Amino acid sequence: MSKSLQAIRGMNDILPEQTPAWRYLERTFADLLDGYGYSEIRLPILEFTELFARGIGEGTDVVDKEMYTFLDRNEESLTLRPEGTAGTVRAVLEHGMTGGGQVQKLWYAGPMFRYEKPQKGRYRQFHQIGVEVFNLAGPDIDAELIVLTWRLWKKLGLADSVTLQLNSLGSSEARATYRDALVAFLKERYDQLDEDSQRRLTTNPLRILDSKNETTQALLVGAPTLHDYLDEESRVHFEGLKARLDAAGIAYEINPKLVRGLDYYSRTVFEWVTTKLGSQGTVCAGGRYDGLVTQFGGKPTPGVGFAMGVERLVLLLETLGLVPAELARPADLYVCAFGEPAELAALTLAERLRDALPGVRLLVNAGAGSFKSQFKKADKSGAQFALIMGDDELAARVVGFKPLRGEGEQQNIAWDALPEHLAACLKQA
Ligand code: HAM
């Protein structure tokens, strides 16, 4: 196939064998969020470029290098959303949802787009499930977000495979003072920094803390740390969060170098990390962004949230063999019919069975091929039973009922008795 007729690199088809795991994850999450009183919000995939440039911040990798930006027919610069927080803030402001201190607890799910170098766990179109909470300033809500993700890990069987990294970035003033101190420290060692970090020294110096370069990391050992600069209010907030996590029995590791790649954070930041996926091990990340709403022209409105990477979580579930087998359950019943009158009757009968037995999985293949080929397909489908309808069955108002797995002979069942018979057989199977 020519390249232009193939999927774009880093943008994956999610094939039928994978979608059950996706639905399982999405459903588990949605049910869990219902239990905490969160509401779903659905947002456009395209926004004005300025929303992300201002929200996520010039100087971040996402804005400077990774956005899918283009001019539409009206010459307006639009961008495929690289994440969900900026759009959520825009929406709550636009609809007056946070006015008068109204609390909002929202979640969303959907595709995000970043022009990154694709590898296992990192894609150009990927999917997030995210949560954003507005107008709650205390550490209790930061704790709730972590507690509910912890509950999700336990539900999915992942609790032993993820660890929590935690940090506080302090107020924006405290961070600015710290940034100056860090820059002063690193400027004296400029020549020893890797190229990327040299560039970041002017664009986004805090990100140097995240550097994968070993020489740079060695240099950072003696560097001032964020925690030395934490303002008193942020320190109290952070202590409050830690106390709540301790009370909930959730283990965490304080990582003073955790700064996150998006500019809007203040105070709490956290990441859930696994060692089982190689270098792309962060499965869920978030934090507090108390200044973002004012940055967009709104009244001061505290905000906090997180997003998890669906691909990474599905990979993790698959790697650990934790996708429940029954998700891929084949059809219960495969309907074969021969000759047009029997085909028509089979279709009607199938609909009647669907009425009588909600939830039954019924695959109709009426009229597709010879007797032999239909049976072959019925067997291959993995269904428990086959229903057979031909001219003789039609005349006698019965169907042939044939167990496809294990013991049992084919028998004729009257149409009216079929729902009851099928229900009993399925229960047994
Ligand atoms: P983020 O750390 O950029 O944060 O992304 C959150 C998660 O999305 C990551 O931890 C990862 O699991 C997944 N992810 C990110 N990029 C990719 C990619 N290229 N391929 C596959 N998965 C990826 C945010 O997006 C913030 N909006 C989170 C947030 C919400 N903070 C506050 N509220």
C-alpha cells in the first residue's frame, strides 16, 4: 500500500481485539467517577491556537515543538488539542460554570494530539481520561483525586504496579525566586550542561531538573532545591496533602525534581509511574493550577486535575494479563438459515429472541453460503449454540438447536418454546 494510504505515523487504529480492554477501562473509570459525584464534559478537539499557547505556555515542549497547528479556510490559526485542561478552563469560563465560587467536578475522555517521536507508549494521537475540579482550594481535594486514582488501580489490579511521585511547586512568586536561584547556579556551570539544558536555561529552566542527561543530573546534586524556596502557605498545603495520604494509607515518594512539562501548575504536582512499560512509564499525571483561570481573564478560581494515558494503561493491563477474559466473550448463538423463506423467518425469530432475552449475543449469518460453510462459520465464531432454519423447520414452526461445544445432540425446538429453552441452556453453559 502506498504510504499516503496508510495511517499517519504515531496515529493508531484500535482494532476489534483491543477495543474490549478500552471499553473496560473507560467504563470502570466512568462508574468510579459517578461514585464520587463527578460529571462528564465533552469538548471540541480543535481550539484556537492561542488557547494552548497561553494556557500551556510558550517555552514548553508541547507548545514550541509538538502542536498540530494549521490555518483554516478563514485564515484562523487552529490547533488539535494536545491536552484537555486548557479546553476545560475555556469551557467553564465561557458557560459561567465557576461564577460565584461554584464548585465543578468534571471529567472527560478522548483523543489528544502531540507531534512527538513515536515509540512504545508514546503516540501522536493518544487518548486521555482526565478530571478537572474548580473552586476547591484545600489539600483535601488534591487528596481526593489521588485517592480516587488509587481506587481505580485497585479495581484494575494495578495497585502493586504503580507508585506515586509527589511534589509541591509552591506559589508562582516562590517559583520565580527559585528559578532565579537555579539559573544563577547553572550559569556558573553552563559549559558542563548538555545542549538541551543550555537552551532550556533561557526558555524553561525548571525543566532542566527533569533532564535525562547524566552529567547534568550530577551537576544538579549541589543545586538549590525547590523546597528551600517554598512559601509558607504552600508548605502548609503540602503538609495537609501528605497527612491525608498518610491517613488513607497511600504510599508516596517526594520527588523534588518533579516539575511537569506544562507551565500552568502551582503547588501540588503528582505522577503515577510504572516500571513495567520501559521509558514511557507515567500512566497518570496532574496537579494544581490555581492561576490558570485568571490567566484566561476569569476571576481567581482554584483548579486541580489530572489525566491518564489510556494507551499506556491498556498496555499495562495487557502486559500483566489483567484484561478480564470474559470481555472478549464470543456470541452465544449463531443463526444459520437456508433458502429465502427460512432466512426471512430466521431474521424475525432472531429479533424476537433479542426482545425476550436482553443481553443475549446473537450472530445472524442467514443465507451466507452452503450448509457446510455456514456450519464451519458457526463453529469458528466460538458461539455456544447454533440455530438452524431450513424449509422443513419453517413448515413445522421449529428450529434445529445444536450445541457447538461439548456434548449434546441437535434437537428441534418449537419457536414459542425457544426463548425459555435458550435461557436455560445459556445458564447451564
Ligand atoms: P501530561 O503529563 O502531559 O498532562 O499527560 C498526562 C498523561 O497522558 C501522561 O502521563 C501519559 O500517560 C499520557 N500521555 C501524554 N503524552 C502522551 C503521548 N504522546 N502518548 C501516549 N500517552 C501520552 C496533561 O496532559 C495535563 N493536562 C494533565 C492535567 C489535568 N493536569 C491537571 N489537569
